[in-house]
Amino acid sequence: MPVDHGAATRIVLLVGCGKMGSALLRGWIANHAASQLLVVEPEGPPPGLADAPNVLWRRTPEELPETAAPEAVVFAVKPQILDDVLPSYRRWTHGQTLFVSIVAGKTIAGITRRLGEASLVRTMPNTPAAIGRSITVACANERVSVEQRRFCDELLAAVGESAWIEDEALLDAVTAVSGSGPAYVFLLIEALARAAEVLGLPPTLALRLARSTVAGSGELARLSSESPAQLRENVTSPGGTTRAALDILMADGGLTALIMRAVAAAAARSRELAS
């Protein structure tokens, strides 16, 4: 959705322009999120973005304009380099700048130790951001104002939906469900396609059926007012083919139990990696 609340005078600084950073940047450009977009990316502009309007590219933070006063600084770098990156942006912690991290596994406390006290939001997006269909969950520290939360929502709207939690510890569960979740769905597509091949379908058709079935069912679940359980029942006739499959998937130790174990393992690993 277009972002126009004060965008005419806004400067947004993006630190890192890999896949997630590029997705955000493209959305901000399309939605006119700011009058000026500054990007620090050592590798230079990704393909197709070099000539983007109102974007100033720099390879190091030292090359940024001395007079730059960003309303938001968004960190989209790899987790292993964030600690080294943060100190270069301390010059804006004493003003009204909002800092947003989309770096997995880096806690508000950990970022603050390297950046200093600031208005800080930690977020967890997911890879459908590449097509504007991410779901991003955010958690703010006590310095973030209501207006800054609203601005953060506007920035995140560039890649999809957003939601807020007050307890940062819940981001481990968020990571396990929506952060890692796309991989589970892709595995389901792989498994369906493989099963179709075993039953004799050509590989190309098998993959097409699996992809379209998962994508279409997901969109139906998103748009329908009915619960996923009811949608499942709508497909299931007593004694029919779907019932035969569900008797296996819903048995003790079946798909539900397996997913719960998998998500629990991902959440536990998220807690281990947090810093």
C-alpha cells in the first residue's frame, strides 16, 4: 500500500542490500516511502537497482553525507557481521532516529550493547518478502514511540503484513513458525511431487500439481472466513480418498505431531543462537 505520511521529507537508511534488503528497497521505491533512500552495501547495487530513483548508494558508512539525518536506519546484514557493523551508526542514536533490525537471532539487548541506547525495533520477516507477501513480527524497546511504531509498520508494509508482540522471548516461536516456515511448505511441495512421480505422473506435471495445489490452498485459507479445520472437512468425504490419506496423516505420530516436534526444535535452536 502507498506510504505517504510525511514521506516527502523522510530519509531512510538501509544497511545491507541482499535478498531481504533488496525486497524492502523495491517496496519502498514503489510505495514512495521516503524522499531519499540511502543504502550502504559493500558489493554495490544489486541487478536492476543501480538506477533506482532517489537512492544514494555507498559502499561504507564513512561515505554517507555528513548532513544525513535519517528518520530510520534499517539493518539487513548477515548475523555474523552485525556486531562489527553497528558502531558505525551510533552517531544517530542521540536524535529521533528509529533503528530497525531484520537480522535473525540478534536480540534487542545484544544490539543495544554495540549500538548504544536508541529507539530500536527487532523484527522477524520471512522469505515471501521477495513477492510482497511476507508476514513480519516486530518487538520494540521502551524508547519507541507510537508514531515510530506506525512508521515501522509503513516500512514493513513494503513486503507484506506486520504484527507486534510485547514479549521479545516470543520471537523464538515466531522464528520457528513463520521465519523457518516457508522451508516446511517447500518440503511439502517436494514430498507431494515425489509421491505423484511414484504413482506414475511425469515429473514436470507432478511438480506443477504440487506447487499449484499448495499455493491455491494457502490462498484459499488466507481469504476464507472458515477455519483451516473446516476447510479440511470441506474436502473430506466419509470413506473417500481424502479420508484415506488423512487417516495416515492424522494418526498418532502423524503430521501434526511431526510438525509440533519440528517447530519446537527450531524454537529451541533460535534460543541457542540468540545474542
